[in-house]
Amino acid sequence: MGIPAIQKARIGAYIFRQRLSGNSRFPLVLMLEPLFRCNLKCKGCGKIDYPEEILKKMMTPAECVDAAEECGAPVVSVAGGEPLLHPQIADIAQGLIARRKFVYLCTNALLVEKRIREFEPSPYLTFNIHVDGLRERHDDRVCRKGVFDRAMSAIRLLKSRGFRVTTNTTFFRGDTGEKAGKLFDVLVSLRVEAMTIASAFNYENASDQEGFFTRDEAIGLFRSIFRSAGGRGWRFNHSRLYLDFLSGNQEYKCTPWGNPTRNIFGWQRPCYLLCDGYEATFKDLMEKTDWSMYGMGKDPRCTNCMLHCGFEPTAVMDSAQHPLKAMKVYLRGLNGKGPATSKRRTGG
């Protein structure tokens, strides 16, 4: 897998300490959204449909660092909106790195060349570049020509300056295993560290409501991808059991508290994808949220969700509790086989 050894070790030690203390609910990744403003209006996005007065608001560096300290997660995914539009984003990243948080700065890459000098390479900092297909497909999804080429240029620039670089690809209807494979081959040729993959979540306010997969359709796509992965050097930024879940070989419930979200409104309930209100503190989020209300079979919004922000924590905990199972899947490899178990899954 594409996750560095130091990061695996730190996360493993963190999980061990939490389990030793008897804590059954704890976060692995903080989803930090210091602003909602973006310089793109992507077809499948449901994150930027706010009035101008909201889009002008931003979290301060101190608020961002305090949120990371408050929840204690070892990894912080800085999203939005477009984080590089935040005038103090470098200060935010540096503040998190100083506290030994592994920071994934999620960006469409349009401002990388302009702002790269504000950052310094670090094993704790990764630029996570959004790439949703090859040139024509990506530019269509983000509704602007030339964005794919600028993303490729940004990856080359970041790699030449010694930065860690990963990518984040979201799949929609029309994507196929063959097309995904061609994209991954390009990304491997650019020496990206690892790739994050996901089936798009059906945001109610996204402009394209026809582009979302059902769960069984998503499983079919991922099985197709993994069948052709052998020997092509693809490295995914996921646990092996999560990838096996995407293939339909694991029956997992969502762990919504595993990747809690903090943004300009507060702590979002219950997860990064759904918004049923906010809490003022992380403690209130954990204690006042009725977690039993969410998951496949409980909330219709969760029906087709397979997103890593909910299911990766489940897979990581399964790996920690059943290392032999994880090893068997690792040795077996991603074969893209197995029954599509989605019809038998229940929420959690």
C-alpha cells in the first residue's frame, strides 16, 4: 500500500492506546474545512452551495489547530472548498505539522504554482490532488477546460520540489475499469505516492443528479478495476480490507465518528457527507449524536454510500482486531472477485 511506514506506525500506536484505555469510539482522521469558497463549480459537488456571506467566512489558524487538538486524530484532511484560497493556509498546515499531525491538503491544484513557495516539504505534509479522469473527462466534471493539464503540471512541480503527493479520484456513471486504469497508469508515471478512490456521494444539491452509482454498480466498477491492477504498480491510499470492501468481499457498517468534520459552523453531525446540524465541541458531537440513526437500512441517504470517510475507519479497526484476516487478504491480492454483498449489508 502507499501509506508510509511512519504513518502506519503512528496510527497503529494511537489505536492501541485508545483500545487500551477502553475507548470504543475515537476518530482516525479529522475532516477540516476551513472555508467553503472554491474556484471551481464541479458537477458532482454539494459543498459550495452557500450564499456569499457564508463563502466569505474562514476558520483561523488557531481554530484549525484547536480542532485537531480537541479531537486528537493523528491525521487531518484539509478540504473545503479550495484550501489554497485561504490566505493563511500555509500557517494552518504548519501549525498542524508542528503538532505532528499528518496533513493531507486536498486541492484542485489551480493555485499550487502560485502558493508553493509558502510551504516546505515534510513527511507530515501531503498535497492531495483531485483528478477525476483523463483530460476530457476531468475537465468535463469540473466544468472548465485546462484543469487536467494544470493538475498534471502541479504534480510534476510538487514532486520536483520534494513534496509528498497523492491523488483523489471520484468515480461517476460513465467511468469504467478500463478508463480508470489508463488514468492510474498516468499517475504512476508521475510517481505519485498513492491514490485515493471513491464512488461519488449523491449530494442532494449537486447539479448532476444522474451521475451517481448505486452501490452494486460501484462494486462492479471496483471489481473491474482491481481485476486489471496486477503488475501495473498502482498504490492506493487505503487499507487492504477497505479495498476488499469496495470489491464486495467484506460486509461493513459505517463508522461515522471515525472521520469527524469541523468547519466554519462547528462540529458537523453526523459525518462529512451528511449535515443534520452542528455541535460546539467535539465532546458534544460524540455524546449528543444518536449514531444508531445512520447507516444503510436506517437513513435513506446512506443507501449507496461506500465512501472512505465512513468505511475506511471500519476497515482499519477490523485490520487491527483481526490481523490474520488482513494478512490473508493481502496475500490473496485484489482479485476483483467475490459476491457483491451489498444487498446483505446493514447500516451501523
